[in-house]
Amino acid sequence: MTSTAVKSRAAASGRAGDKIFSGAALGAGVLILITLFAVALFLLIQALPTFSADPAEITGGEGFFAYIFPIIIGTVIAAAIALVIATPIGIGVALFISHFAPRQIAGPLGYVIDLLAAIPSVIYGAWGYMVLAPALVPGYEWLSQNLGFIPIFEGPASQTGKTILTASIVLAVMVLPIITSLSREIFLQTPKLHEEAALALGATRWEMITTAVLPFARPGIISAVMLGLGRALGETMAVALVLSTGGLIPSLIKTGNQTIAAEIALNFPEAFGLRLAELIAAGLVLFLITLVVNMIARAIIARHKEFSGAN
Amino acid sequence: MSKRIDVNDLNVYYSKFRAVEGVSINIEAKSVTAFIGPSGCGKSTFLRTLNRMHEVIPGGRVEGEVLLDGDNLYAPGVDPVTVRSQIGMVFQRPNPFPTMSIRDNVLAGVKLNGKKIAKSDADALVEKSLRGANLWNEVKDRLDKPGAGLSGGQQQRLCIARTIAVKPDVILMDEPCSALDPISTLAIEDLINELKNDYTVVIVTHNMQQAARVSDKTAFFNIAGTGKPGKLIEYNDTATIFSNPAEQATEDYVSGRFG
Ligand SMILES: Nc1ncnc2c1ncn2[C@@H]1O[C@H](COP(=O)(O)OP(=O)(O)OP(=O)(O)O)[C@@H](O)[C@H]1O
Ligand SMILES: [Mg+2]
């Protein structure tokens, strides 16, 4: 009799714990949604004057779309190049740390990479325009002379090296630690069971990685890349310091192009009235781009759910 | 194809710790050999040295020789990758690749080393391997569904199909039924009986009846105490081990009077 009483009391407190936990989880979820919604609402209200204004009064004099379109393209190009550079390197370094490096090297290397993620972006920007940009000038010259017939390498090359390609490379260095440390964590979590299954079938180390590790890590890699992309899209300081801005041009090695985040950062201090509304509208557009990209990433992950091993 | 295994004075280490000491054993081709013994006596450790899976564990190393039809697996210059494709292994917990379909799981080992295989050949091999693992009838209509969606027993037979698809000479099984229900267990035992027509099979089991049912010969391993290395105590025909063992320890263990 006592024992049933004890049991039911234990069960009751277990239920209370469940309730508290689910309440807290729900609360946290709702809070995030409210915050997001509040940010979106703020941006929308502040940006509204842009959309009702006379197109001639918008910067450039041809309306908001003509103003924002070139810098959307600039933003996307810079972030895309950064990811194209950082993703393979990040995955490679992460694999090296998790599956190839001897323990004495893997530990410190992982630590150094985590530290890279903590360096403030202004430092990356300073390094970009003082060291990297001048160093790249000869390379850009070479590209414009030998591959100049391809529009993206059309000359004359910038003499300062402060081009969108330099900015993209700086962005790549900045997102590299994010992609590397997240991928490494996921690679380390690959079940031993599946790694051994591959090895026991006669897989080499590399084949073990392609049959067991990479498929297991695929959704995690996509998430890591998306986080990196978020940083690349939203990065202001580094791009503002490195890029010598200008109108939208196809060449990556001439002065020109601009990104949304840098455009906002550069102009925000002196902006008021309609100009301020414009910049906030630009921020809203960046918010939407990030949202769309994340939705696409989720769709990619969900498409393979059946084969994710979650069942 | 099936080959015999001869082990000469094998010592197995985890870094400094000697887990198995001085094992010599001759395993006939086209037979089923069972390893029995108390937990921690080194059955799994020893089994994994037979296809060079032991050295996958950091610090894992081996002294002595393992001969596959006379060729030493541990001779210098022997590639463990080649060894493992000749000597397949089925693990305690079913481990089909979760991101692959049933069909791709069966072909996983075959497609390694950059080998290309024509679709018709692949189809034939998938059917043959799944039939060989007594799984074909249950999965033939859903070959493109994920392997992880099968029951535990079916997954284990899928793992056996995947192993026989690479046409090994020997199949090692480490407690292949311990995670399975009695019906699935019987299915696998039947399968082991058929497998011995074509392969040399070595199976670790904690189930005496299972050892008695499926094996031709039985090896009993034991340890003197914790921290001591495991040793091969007695190796003989299964009937002899269970009815008339030479060693007292063996008799105590198989009759359940142990410890
Ligand atoms: N990865 C490892 N590192 C260090 N020691 C290990 C490792 N795996 C096993 N051992 C040790 O080696 C000895 C033999 O273990 P093994 O797993 O081979 O025993 P077993 O006979 O298979 O036991 P069981 O019947 O419980 O599976 C044990 O003392 C164990 O603690
Ligand atoms: Mg074991």
C-alpha cells in the first residue's frame, strides 16, 4: 500500500517535471518567434517611407529597386565566393582533424581553429586591406592579362587590390572556423559501428569516410555551411574596410561592387530621414535573403529524411 | 571459395595490456567454429585479429601469425584492406548503412576500390546475396527503401548479405544473434548452416545451445582473473566439448557451474 502511494507520488512529480519542461521549451520557442517578429516589424515600419517615396528622391534617382538590386547581387556574389572557397577547405581540415591527424596534432589544431572564430571582424578587415589586398595585386594583374577575356577577370586590375574578390577571400577566412569546427564535431560523432562496417568490407580509410562518415554528416555539413553563409552575408566591418566600393560590374578584380551590410555600415552614421529608411529597407532585404537561404537548406535536409538514419 | 585458418602462438594487445595470450588454433575450411567463454575473456578481441580489424583500435597490436591457407595475414607488405575483403565480418549490433537503400547496402562492399559493376550484374548479385542471406522474399519489393527501416533480424541478415556479396573466403560473426528475438535467431542459425557449404564460418556466442546447434568445432576461452590475459583452454569437436571435455574448467562452463 505504501509502495503504491510512493509510486504514484513519484509519478506525479515526474509529470510535474514534464509539464515544467514542456512549458519552458514552449516559452523559449515563443520568445524566439516574438523576437524575430518584432525585428521584422521594426524593420518594416522604419523602412516604409522608402516604398511610398517618389522614386526620384531615392539614392540614384531611379527608385528603390534600382538602388538595391546591384548591392543584392554584390552581397550574394561575395558570400557565394566565400563559401565556394571555405566549404571544401573547412570540410578537409575537419576531416583531417577528426580522422587523419595523430592525437597530438589534432587537439591543438582544433583549438587554434576555435580561436580563429573569436577574432573580431575588424582585425580581419585590417589584415585584409593592409596585408592581403596588396599581396593579391600581382595575381590580379596576371589574371587580367591572361584570363581577361572572361568577364569576371576583365582588366584593368585594381592597383590597390581592394576588390570584391579580396573581400570574398577575407570572408572565406572568417567563415572557415565556423564550418571547420561544426563539421569536425559532427565527423567525430559518426557511429563507430558504421565506420567499422565499412572497414570490415575492405574499405580504405578514404572509402570509409565516403561510405560512413560523409553521408552521416551531410545534414550537419549543410547546417554548418548555412551558419557560415549567415556570417558571410551579414558581415559589415571586414567588407567595409577591404572593399573599395562602386557600381555593379562583372569583373571581380576591378574596383567596384558593394554588399548590403557594408552599404549600411558605411552610410548609417550620416543618414537621416529618407536615407535612413532606405538603409533599413536594405537591412530588411538582407533579412529576407537569409530567411530564403535557410528555408532552402531545410528543404534540402528534409528531402533526405528517410535515409538520415533517424529511424 | 573457402579457406582454412591456422593461428600460431598469437598474443593480442591493447597498448600495454595483453588481452589474449598464446593462442594456437586450426580452423578447417567449410566448417563452423564456435568461440565460447565468459565475458571479457577475449573472444571478440581474438576474432577481430583474424581479419585485422583489431588494429583499427588505437593501440591495438598483435604478435604471432595468422595463416589463411598458408599465407600470413600479418606478413610485412600485406594490406589489411585486402585481408578484410577476403575475410568478412558480421557485428553484434546490426549496422546497415543508414543513408543507403537495401540494394546499395548489399552493393556497398562491391563498389569499393573504385570497382564499376554493370547494372544487370549488380541486380543479379543483389538477388543472389539476399537469397543467400534468406532475405530476398521479404525485401524484393522494397529494394530502394532504406536498410534502416527493416526489423533488427532483417537488418542483421542484410549485413550478412552485404558480407557475402564481396565473396569472402571466411565469415566472422561476433554474437550475431544477441540483439535478436528467438525467431530471427533461428533464421540466422539456419543461414549459418547453409553458409558453411561455401564459406568458413567462425562465430562467437554466449548461447550454449546455439554453439551446440550450429558448430562443428568449439573453442573454449577463459581468463584466470581480471587484468589477466584470456587463453584458449580447449578446442575440439563440439560434441566432445559439450559431452566429454578434457578440462575441468570447460566442463564447469558448459554445464553452467561456473565461478
Ligand atoms: N578497446 C579496448 N581497449 C582496451 N581494452 C579493451 C578494449 N576492448 C576490450 N578490451 C579488454 O580486452 C579484454 C577482452 O575483451 P573482449 O571484448 O575481447 O572480451 P569478450 O570475450 O568478447 O567479452 P564479451 O563476451 O563480453 O563480449 C577485456 O579485458 C576488455 O576489458
Ligand atoms: Mg565480445
